[in-house]
Amino acid sequence: MKHDTNHPPAPTAVHGFSPGFAALGLEARILTTLEALGYEEPTPIQREAIPPLLAGKDLLGQAATGTGKTAAFTLPLLQRIAHGAKQKPAALILVPTRELAIQVGEAVQRYGKELRATVLAVYGGQAIGPQFHALRRGVDVIVATPGRALDHIRRQTLKLNQIQVVVLDEADEMLDMGFAEDLDAILEQTPAAKQTALFSATMPPRIRSIAHRHLKEPVEITIAKEPVKAGAAPRVQQTAYVVLRPHRGATLARVIDMAAPKSALVFCRTRVEVDEVTAMLNGRGHRAEAIHGGMGQSQRDRVMNAFRTGQTELLVATDVAARGLDIPHVSHVINYDLPSSAEVYVHRIGRTGRAGREGAAITILDPREQRLLRSIEQHTKAKVTVAPVPTVADLRAKRLERTRAAVQEAMETEDLDRFAGVVQSLAASGDPAKVAAAAVKLIFRAQGGERAEQEIPAIQHRPPETHRPMHRQAGYADDRYRGAPARSGERQPVGRPGRGGREAGMARVYIGAGRDAGIRPGDLVGAIANEAKVNSSVIGAIEIEDRFSIVDVPEAMAKGIIEVLGRSRIKGRKVGVRLFRE
Ligand code: AMP
């Protein structure tokens, strides 16, 4: 097996723990969790942040969403508190919005599974009562928006005198939202002898000053600052599609259907994703094979042979698996996930466009990851065009064109005499053009042209300078209208729309159960996310009244969510669900 010259061979320990994570000092129970999640190696921010954090150092990290920063601070935090004093809560993670609180809370839960760490997300907009109860029982890790954290501190339902670790996540966003004073007030309540980590996508002076006030001799880490070596980035047509997470799978299938690549490498971040994506593509009639670090050598050889000989057109891989392989030139590299750094991106897309040949690189990303995409553009000095996701009509037109081309080619190159008799006999009873149309229809159908397709909802794309991640606009954080003094030139926080004022692109869903039935926002988020299989980050404002609740969801998903919720049970009972009208 040949190796790429500029990268080390794939780790030999393909079974068992990732040597990369183990070398960072993480303990066996965490390694087991990472193994189960299918993480093969640490991302750059994880490699740099985990050792100092495990050693108890304060940290100032510049990293955007998509770099793996949540695990970078959560894994050491969990390991430290698992071995520290048992008082609760032992760790506090402050985040700017409700959505992030939920998301980070879920991540802490996932990463802390083997350690049996308990976590609670508290955020504005959530009924405060149930939070008292959970706080009284005691949890290891609190993930909170600053406004709601302060509320609890003032009511003395949250006591921070035992806190060992504090994380400020997306600190620049928190300051943008006017939380500077709240942060100071919260940190004042924590013990002096604690560890503090601050992460921010940008490092303006305001962040430096907060770091100066609250961090002790921090280790500083900046990710993706090193420009990629000149000439390292290949000349490849680069395109990106921005979609919400729940639509990533459908988008991948759509772009592959559109591009009909002869040979493509599809990159995923984890083994688990590699397997899911491979199954999904095969289910849609593609010939896809998975390759990842968990496979034995003979299995890999079989897959690579199938790919080299064209039996398989799609190879779905993790970075680690692909690194150790001698992969032939491919027509397309598709990033199902944005890679965690510019270096990995360049290495991935270097598989296409080799030796003057044409190549295309396609990336699917979450709105929250656009900052990382821009940083990749800066460092590769290459433009990545953000394009709208192809519509059903686009795909249909493409398929028809493909059928046309296939027929034309057959007309030019194939021996058609054998079929002339059939055509003549059919034409005897009708119009020859009709015969041809019927034949084309059958080919179109045989090529899968009539497979039912659904539109993938577009997200409103704003120019980068004014862009706010979509789910934030849609999001609800009552923390947000806590006096955020609008500095000139700064964006005003988006207030919560009143019941009459739904946000653009969002629909309001009426659910016939409310406070009287013991409904909490988490129940609704849970029901929608689990039953309708949508990511909780797309859910907007939640309003709970005595007898009913109203949840904002993206318009394009409303119908599906209403259908599914109407059929399922919320807190054990059936409830009426419909579009909310004034
Ligand atoms: P974050 O930047 O924390 O929002 O993480 C971005 C995504 O990367 C999440 O979906 C994580 O599950 C995933 N991720 C984080 N670390 C790794 C890793 N070492 N290997 C693979 N995926 C990862």
C-alpha cells in the first residue's frame, strides 16, 4: 500500500482506541465514548486545547463552529470533574443562545455518557419552575445563557461556589448580544481557584479585555491561521451548499444525482456517518462503498479494487482512512461535512483536479459553519461559490438531458438494424414520433428519472458581513432583550416576535397542550426533534400558555411536523396539532 507523501500513514491501531485521542491524555471511558461515536482522530483545536485543559490551565481559544471546539472543551472538563470533588454543579458553560444551550447540552450528555455525567441546559424562554427542581436535585454540568444563569443566581437557585471549570463559548456573540456585564456578574460568583476557558470566533479588543479580567496566564490557541503554502491548493471548481442539518442527506443525494460523477470520494467526519451515508446512497440506487479505519485490511483492499475498476462509483471515507490509501484521481470530491481545518480541506480536494485534469469539489455545510468556510477561502486563496441547492425541476431537467444524450449517442454509435423491424411495425399503427417518445420515456424511467423527489428548503442566504446564523434569527432567547445597548455599527439583537409577528420563513404551529398538562419547552423540542426527525436547532420561538403551546418552525417543514406530531403522543397523550392562525 502506498501512502501519500505529505501525510503520515493511517494509524495501525485500526481496532480499539484512537491513538490520537489517547495520546492527549484522555482516559479510557472517554476513549470508549469517542470510539462509539466514530471519531477517528482529534481535530486541530482538540489536539491543541485538550492537553493544557487537562493540566488545569486557563485557555483562550480562537475557533469557529465546525472545528470541533465543543469536544475540545467538554472532554477535559468532564475528565477533570469526574476526578474532582463531588460537589455540584462542578462546571458552568455559558453560551449566547437557547439553541446553543440545547446543542451544547446534548454534546455534553453524549461525551459524558460513560462517565455518567449529568447536565442541565437552562435558557431563557424555558419555564423556570422545572429548572428549580432539577437544580435542587443537583447536576454536574450547567449549560446556560447568561441572562437565565443570572436569574437563577439572584433567586439563589444556582450556587456557583463549588464550580471548578467555567467555559465561555462564542464569547464574541455573547458580547454582541449585550451580555458583557452579566458575564462579569456571573464570574464574580465563582471561586477564584477555578479553571476558565474562553472561546471566540474573533478576537477583538473587547474579548481580550474580558480575557484579561478573568483568565490566569492563559494558553492561547488560534486555529486555521497558518496560510496554506502557495501552490498547495489545487485548481478545482469549488461549490458549497448551505442547508440545515436535517437536509444534509437529501442534499448529498441531490448533488450526486445532478453531477452523476464517474468516480467520487465522499468525506465524512466519523465512521458512524460513513456507514449511514453509504447505506443511504445505496438505498437510492448508487453504487457506494464505505472505507474507514475500523475495517480490516482485506476488506479495504476489496473496496479499493472495486473503486479502481469502476464497479463502485462512490467511495465514502473518513479522513484517516483516505490518508493511508493510494486513491486514483477522482472526478469529484464531496464534503458531506466541512472538514475541521483548512489543511484537511486542501488535502481532501487534492484528490481531484490532478495533473491538469478537471475536478470539482462540493461541500455541504450548516449555516453556522459559514465562518469556517470563509476562513478556508482565505487560507486557500480560492473562491468557494455558494450555490442554491438544485430544485426538483433542476434535477428533472438534468435527467431528461441525460436520457437525450444517451439516445443520441446510441443513434451515432450503435448498430440499430436489429431494432428497425420493431420500429417499423410500431410506426405502421401510429406516428413514428410517438414511437420514439414512448421509447425515450421507457429509457428515462429505467434510468430512475421518475423517482419521486422532494424540494429541499432553501435557507435565506445573507451576505457574510451581516450574516447571522439562520437558527439564531429563528431562535428564541428571552435573554436577548435584556438591555443590549446597541453600539453604533453593531447589530441590534433580534427581539422575540410577538404572537402576531412571526419571523420570515417561519410558520407557527399550534399544539393543543400547555402548562396545565405539564408541558415544558424541552418536551416540545424533544417531540419535534425525535418524532419529526428534525434538528432541534431549527426550532424557533416556543410559547407555552395554560391550555396550548405555539412553536415556530421553518415554513418548509411545518406540514411534515404537524402530520407527524398529530400522530404521536406528547407527554403520553394525543393532542391536536395544526397551523396557528391569529
Ligand atoms: P463543533 O465545532 O464543536 O460544533 O463540532 C462540529 C462537528 O464535528 C460536530 O458534529 C461533532 O460531532 C464533530 N466532531 C467533533 N470532533 C470530531 C472528531 N475528532 N472527529 C470527527 N468528528 C468530530
